[in-house]
Amino acid sequence: MTIRDWNFALESPKVGEEAYVGLREKADRITLRVPHGYPEGADVEDKHQILGELTRAVMRFSETFANVKRSTRDGWLKAEGGQSFNFDSNGPSLGYTHNSRYLQLIRMLRDPRLLAITKASGLTAQFDHRYISRNLERAMFLQDGTPVFDLSWAPRTQMRHTGNDMVGLACWMALDAVKILFPNSADHQIAASLQSEWEELAYRFADEHELDANASLFSVKRKNTLSLLQTALETCVRLSPPVSSDARELHHLLDELLHYALSGQDGDIWGLQGFYHVWESACLEHAIAKYGIDNIFTCDDKYLPDIDQSRRDTWKGNQHRVFAKNGIARRPDLVVGPVVKNEDGTYRYYKEGFYLIVDFKYYAEAESEIFVGRKRPSVLEPPLLPTGEDWTTFKRDYSVFRHSYKAAQDIASIEAYRWLLMQHQLNAFDESNVELELWVPGEEHDPGEKDKEELLCWRVRGWNDKLLNDTTKFNKLTMVYKPARAILGAYAKEFLLMG
């Protein structure tokens, strides 16, 4: 199957929906929920490339921060606590929860021979004439018919490498996943000799089990292919039971991929619900590349890998000294400074320069409109619980209330960061040396083009709703629409398929 044969639509999360990104399959309809700022629709030309980018981004985050404490409702790729066997004859639905399993499978196949070990009769150079009849098949005969033996069957069995259909099945599934979930990775992250061995074993398996050349677990006819592969796995285990620990682990992994699902009849999901974590991690790496790591005053480094401990200690020291006040251990996403901007767009340390406080927010463009209105965001009145059975209106009103509360809280937090920095670092009351930015996902733009910005400068209104003078306005707060696909694409490029 070629990648283009698999058709699915792209959709963006609607305002108020959970921050989920990934594939969904329900009622035989497959959609890819993309992050805010990405193109959407069924006619996007490079949607398969988008799937590959998002898969690598999610998998990189999942691997790098596997041990970070997190909420169970964020849907983090693992099957713990929610795995169930699917007894439906159609088998499991598509799910991003399989991503980690496919990645494990690909890495297990670094040396396919290790997964094809069987217990068989051994060979020995010590020949026993009493067993000449059972060894005639290994004999070489002289012209007069005399048998000559170099090796004979030993009385005890040995562990030996052998051909195995289960390894061929694993290679077939690994190549299928690489082509769809990790496009372009095979060209530069898998050795050519290893890939050719996978292809040979997969070809033999497909030929023996009469798999069509266009068969795939990601195609429209995936259910037919799934049924064939399930039968093939059962046959492999019956004819050649897995003996070694590697073979048993491989069998368990293939069994999960072919039989297990997470969400029953609602369709398995492949992805991660709390995608704002990935967005924050990608933005932080982008900011360090832009401003320079030496110019970072402090940051929330929990999603920043490969940083030496001395630098982390410096950041945490600044964070505690300046922002951990009044019983709250505040952690701004990023504080840069003091710096000045060079003519070439780079930044350098300058003692009398300015500070920049950045907060990374995962808002849709429609959600961010609450910030660019005439008034500063404020908390709306919470809705009353419905008296009847109709909860539709309540859910809608509660979503609006929750969004207003979050927006007001975000502005209050970044405002507090600035005042704490002015008081405990600058020892000054002049706001002009501290700039504030909210980074939200934006649409893609041409390289070199400036990011879209909205200057937020609300002013206080008097009793007659007239604006008061400029001394009442919010100073130096900008909402920046960062190109989401460029930032997440750069983050995904650092993912290593083979570890």
C-alpha cells in the first residue's frame, strides 16, 4: 500500500474541547485531530506528512518525560489501568495508544535473528557408529558408497537460530508502521542492510500467507488484513512455540497490537489528550534557540531535557528568590534578560537591558479573542445547575465560564510575575524595562516573515463608561501567534526512531 491510499480528514479542536491531538476512529470514519494553528479539512495535500510530524512529536515527548508526574486524564500513550481485550470480531480500532508498542517493536527488530531462536537437536563432531542410520542424511558419500560424517546429531537438544514466521510477521508490521507513522525516518535512521533484511523476511511472510501487496493495517480494508494477521500469529505459535525470553516478549507485543484495544466500542485513540504539555516543551526549546541559553534568567525546566545540573540550579535559585513569595511557589514559563536585541535579530546580555517574561498558552485563535477585546478579561458568573434533564445549555455556559476564569487567571499570573521581578530583581517601579508576551499557536507563514502580534493595552473606564487616561492602561503586553507547525516540526525532528 502506498501512503496516499489511506484517506483521513484533519480537524482542529473546537473551542472548549479537550486539548486532544491524535487519530480517532468511530463508525468507520477516521479523523486526525491536529493542534491549533494547523490546516484542517479532507483536501490538505500533505496530511500524511502532518501525521508523521505529530507522531514523532508525541513520541519524543512521551519518551523524554516518561517519569514525569502527570494527570491520569491526560491520556498518555500507555495502556495502564485501561487495557481491555476486544472480543469484537472486527478486532481493535485504530489507536495512538499503539504508538509506543510499534516503537518497541521496531527497536526489538534491530537484530531479527535474536527473535528466531528455537530448541532443536544439536550437532557434534563425535560420531557414534551405533546411530549411523539416523545420520545418513548428513553424510557425504565416496565413489564406492562409503558414508563420511563431519558432524552428527547430538543426543541433547540445543538453542539454535532458525527461520521463523513470527519474525516475518513482526518485520511486516514494523515496515507498515514505519511507512505510515514515521514517514521519511527509514531513509536516514534505519541502516540499509537492516531494512533490506526486514523487507526480505516480510516478503517471505506475505508470500506464504497470501497477503495482498496493498495490504496494510492502516488501509480501508484493514479489518480483513487484521483477521489474516491474527490467524497467522496463532499458526506461528502453534507450529513453533516461542522458547527464548526475546521470542516470548515479541509474541506478547504482537498479541497486544493485533488483539487489544483501550476504549471498547467507542474506538481506540492514538494520541495524547494533554497536548498543551507538548506545546510548552516545544516552545521552550524554540525560545532557547531564539534568545540563547545563557540569556535565560529562569524557566519552568521540567519539560527541558539534557540541561546540566548547575544551570538548572541557577534557574531554580532565581525562581525561588524572585517569584516564590506569599506562600506560592510561582514558576513562570520563561524569563529572559537582561538583554538587548542585535541588528541581526539575535540577543545578547546587557546589564542595563530589558527583561522579557513569556507565558506559553495553548489557545485556539477564537479563544484568544477574549484578550483582544475592549476590556481586560474578567470572570463571568458561574451558571446555575439545570432543574430539568437538559444539560446542553449548562455545559455550554459552564465552558464559557471556565474559559473566562482561565483567561483572567492567566493575565493575573503574568502581571504578578512582572511586579515580583520589578520588586525583587530590579528594585524599581518602572514597567518599561519588563515586557510581557503570551505565545499561542498560530498559522504557518513564510520563512522570515514576522509573527502576527496583538498589543493588549486595556484601560480603565470611569463611571460613565468613558476611557480614563493612559496611566490606567496595561503596558507592554503582547499576544504573539507563533507558527505552530514550524515549532512542533522542529521539535519532532529531534526524535530518534531507533533510540
